[in-house]
Amino acid sequence: MKSEGRRKKSEVRGKKEEVEIFTLFPSFHLPLSPSGSNGLVIAGVDEVGRGALFGPVVAAACILPDEVLDELASCGVRDSKQLSATARSRLAVKIRAVAVDCQIGAASVREIDRLNILQASLLAMKRAILKLNVQPDLCLVDGNQKIPNLSIEQETMIKGDARSIQIAAASIVAKVWRDELIQRLAVKYPEYDLTNNKGYGTAKHKLALERCGRSAFHRLSFSPCRKC
């Protein structure tokens, strides 16, 4: 009975913490001209954290005015994985400053475990798009999977963050937002070395899982977490 009581308390605490993480950071909106190529309002959409063991999967949707695309490219906007943390943070501020609209969506650890990581990633992207204050005519989606049940026209782009400034901008904003979130959660869970691994399965992170067990923010559907 005591064990059952502790388990229920842990579940309640985990749900409360998961709700709290989505209110840690504001969304971004700056009302500028929303025109895209050929008069279309185009949103770039990308997700981050898909391969992590810890934390939500996070997506961003960005609408950029045509007149800033070349400037952002010359400033170094590209696939977030190719940038240093300092460069990403600097560019995220610039992107938010010039964007027509830029919104964050996320799917929780429980949704990842229930739906699978692919469907949770698509859900996070859909949430980011639906939060946009300016409705796009077209969404450029990184990868080869369209977002289910989205009434807006979509175009998938494999390696889109290397081919589209809008997608690259979304990847940077999403990466910075998620990294800042993980940094805050690292204070609560110092044993997993989250400050350095951002929730990904490094050797040190996996060793901590073996020694300390998993937290409320670990993905049970991922093998290293399931084994603990």
C-alpha cells in the first residue's frame, strides 16, 4: 500500500511538472508584413529533441518576411545542429526580432510514450502551427512526413533545414527554447548531467540511469529508460 501511494504521488508530481514546463517561456510574435514568395504566407516548421531520452519533443513554426531572408542567410542561419550554442542563441534573438510570427509547440514525455516519437513530433509541429497568429498559406515541413489532420497546405522537405531559411530559422528557435528548458530542469535533476547532454543518451547519462533510475521526464518507450 505504501509503495502504491508513493507511485501515485510520483505520477501526480510528474504531471504537474510536465504542465509547468510549457509555461516557462513565452511565445513570440511581432506584427510585420506577412507576405511570402508569390504573395503566399509561408511558415517553416521543424522539431528538436526527437532522439533524446529526457524531456519533451519541441517544435517551432516561423513566418519570415521576404526582405529578411537574404540577411538571415548571410548572418549564418542554417541547420541548428551545425551551429555553436552561442551562435544559435544570437540568431534566435535576431529571428524573433524580424519574424512575422514565431511560435513553439511541444509534445510531452507521456505523449511520446503513448503515441511514439514520430507521431509526437508531428503533434508538436501541428501545435506550433496552430498557435501562429498569422495563418500561413503553406507550411514547409522538415522531413518526409506530413502533419496529420492539418487543413493548411503542406510541403515536406528532406533536409529542409539546409534548403529553406524558414525551416532553418524554426530549427534554431526550437533548439534554443528546448535547451533553455533542459537547463532549468537540470537544476532539479543534476544527477543526469543534463547541462551537458541536453537529455540525449550520452555514456554519463546512461550510467546515471543505471545508478539512480529514471525521472518523471524520462521516456519509458526508449530502451535505455525502459531497462532501468
